[in-house]
Amino acid sequence: MSGLSREKQAAFEWIDENEKRISDFHQLIWNYAEPAWREYKSAEAYCKLLSDEGFRVVEGTGEMPTAFMATYGSGRPVIAGYAEYDAVPGFSQKPAPYRAPRDGFNPWAAGHTDPHSALGVASLAGVLAAKHVMEKFGLNGTLKFFGEPAEKVCGSKPVHAAKGYYDDLDAAICYHPGGYNTCLWETQSGAYWSAVFTFECLEPEKWFKPVAPIRMGGHAGGRCPAALDAVCLMYTTTKYTKEAMLPHTSYWTLNEFIMVGGQCTSDNVPPSIGQIQYAWRVPTLEMAQRIYEVLENNAKHVAEITFCKLTVRWVTKTRVALPNNTMAEITYRNLELVGPPRYGEEAKRVGREIQRNLGLEPMEDPFTEECQRLTPPQEYEAIQRRTLEPWQRHMGADDYVEYTWHAPSVRLYTAKAILRPPSPGYMYPSWAVNALGGIRSTIDPSIMVAGKTMAATYIDLLTKPELLAKAKEEFNERTGGGIGGIRWVAPLLPRDFKPPVDLRWPEYITTPRGEEWWIPTRS
């Protein structure tokens, strides 16, 4: 390749030589399909592999059992990357060109959607290739590779940031599979806040006031509204007040999940506990705060109505991302060296089979042009901005944003195999999109391109101090003086924050019947 240094050549060769090993590890994580805060097998697999590769591994970082930090080398610069590995409840899909849950599990089990399995393994390939180059050529510096669980609830990175794990970083490489091969420019991810509202009916006997001479107690007595009613009223009240929270613009969203619905209380006994989680995505922190104020107000009134005690437990609070064009330029130049993913005839055969199974006419090339070419960051920026408000600089949400406030950071995308729509506006079902993320021929090319691009970017940051200095200069300008500067935003969670790992998150369970999903099959 033109312009390829001996260090980058060695990194690319390492990934080529280890392609099957990388692919096999991705299949392992894909099939574990463990959801947020419950990625026990996945985290263990990463920690063992990294330890075997010579990294110093600390497990359970930030009081999160499925988080870790792996370190290689010493001294500066300190360059960070990370793996995510959580799956999504309700999206169990077999890696096949037809709709079917993973073998042995019902459709309500978790499955990889984005997929974070590929995100983590591509990042792993990049850092292992960079470590190989450091060994081979005697490069100085430190690689830090974090295990970041629960990204689907933006869980671990705000915790790691608040507890100081990113304080010594000189740069960070953030990655995600996508529909384009590019890097983010000015428009980046917004904020994600989430909280659990718990309603407890602690003294139901004080609700019923018998009228003399009638004296009835026990099951014959009155029953206070209690916790299940509180959750239902919170749900309904928020649906109404959502219309008045913020203007209908800028793609903000608010979603809910009932975590505890009364513990199957029956008869005339009032449900004693109910929990409902809210999560919201917004482009500004001011909008995030406004939504919380409405939720809190609703919850207080609902608790009064239902004779319940209210407590609020924060799940997460992220900042919005800070761009760094220098880091984007460095990374995109390396993406140009590698080139876009190449989807061969086997991948195209899979794509055609999916189209055929959906009753569509199979296409000669079933994949979009965008997933098979490079898109410069400025061009992708223009695509993003087509539907955004002029003032808006953030959209969606992802907790990679936490890295961006501690060191110059980049957000890299490499494209998965994306099916070409047969007509404008056609949407493929989620099972088809998710299946492509687990089939080797349709996901491995994206993983290898990302791994090589990140490895080359590590090498640039380790060997070209002038590039890192330029990225830091931009970071200092944007923050008004670096960390602690006049425009710098500190972590939004307190340093002593207790991660919500103890809450009732969906998970796989082991019973005398074997391993199964926590919700029974629909049959």
C-alpha cells in the first residue's frame, strides 16, 4: 500500500494472520449475547485473552463486575480504546438468512443488534495489533483497553469517567459499526440520562379508615392503591405530560421500562413495590434537565395519590460529545490506507437469500453503495445535517462522549453489510439486519477494516508526537484551557456513585431446567 510505514504494515499483517482467531472470538461473544450489566461470560473471555496476551488486567473496575481495564506498556503517551459487549433483550436471532431465535433460546432472549459483539472485537483486534508492533519495534507508550459494559443504558463510561479512570489519557479511539465508512466531524452524539423511580407501599394498614360500628380487617378490609397503581399512574401521567416537556424538534426521545410490577401480589393485599425506569436522549444538557424535572414532579404527585414512598435511583448521566477534527483526520487517513470492507460472493449470496425469504426479488448486489465505499467526514457531516435544526450539534446518544472530555478522541465507523432497499422508504425487519451481524461473511470484513484502521491510528499517536500535540491543542481550544477549562464539562455523576448493577436487569438464569432466559417462551 502506498504510504504504508513498516509499523503499519506489520500491524496489518498481524490482523491478516490472526483473522480466523479474531472471527472465532467474535462468534463467541455473539453467541453469549448477554445484556446490560449481566455480561459475565463475555467479560471473562476478554480478560482471559488480554491477560494471555501480556496485558495487566484489573477486573471489576468502578465497582462494576463486568467492567475491566487492561494495560500494556509504560510511560507516555497513554492511548485508550475499549470493548463493548452487551446485547439487547428481545432480539434473539440466529446467524442465518431467515427469522429464527438463537438455538436453545426463545425469541425474547437477548441478541446483538448494532452489533456490540463486532464493536468490541474490532477494537480488540486494533489494540492487539498495536501491541504487537510496540513489541516488534520497541515503541514507547501505554495502551489502555477498557471493558465497557451496559452501553445500551450508557452505563459504564460515565462511571469510569467520574471515578477518574480516564484522567491520565492522552488520546482515545472510539469505534462503532455503522452504515458508512467514515469518522464523525462536528455533529456528534448527544446526552443520555436514565433514572429508576421506585414506589413502596410500606404502611398499607394506615390507608383504610373503618367507619364505626363496622370493623373489618385482614382480607375483608379496604386496599390502598399502592405500588402497582403508582407505576401505572406514573406511566400514564408521563405519557400526557411528555407532550409539554419540550418542543417537538431535534429528535429527543423518552422511553420507559417497568422493572418491577408488584411481584405477582394477589388477593386483596396491596402490591408493596413497583419500579419504572425512564431513559431520555437529547442534544443538550439543558433539555435533559428539563425532562427530569417533569418526571420528578410527576413521581412526587403519583406517590401522594397512591400512598407510597418515592425514591429515585440514577442509572446514568452522560455529557454530550466534544469533537476533535484533528483526531478525525488522522483516523480517516488510516481508513483510506486500509480501504472499505469488501463483501464477497458468499456475503452477497446471504443477502440475496434474505431478500428471497422476504418475498423480494434478489439483487445482483444486495448491499448499499455506502457500505462499500469510503465517505469523507465532511461529506458525512453534510448527510447528518440534512434533517437537523441549524443550532443543533448533537443527535442520538452514546456514552463514548465521556472519553471526549478527558482527551482528544475520535469516533470511527466502518460499515456492516447493509441491505439495499427495493424501493425508497422500504425498511428491512430487524431480524434481517441483526442476522447479518452474526454471519461471518457479512460482518468480518467490517471488523478487519476497523481493527486495521484503529491499529494504524494507535501507531500514529505513538510515533508522531506532532500529531498528538495538534490534537491536544484543538482539545484545549474547545475546552477553554483543557481539563478544568472555562468550557470544560466535568463528569455528571459523583465520584462515589454506586453503579446500578443490583437492579432487576434482564438476564439469563440457571435452573434445574438448565440455562434459560428470564421470561418464559410465549408457548
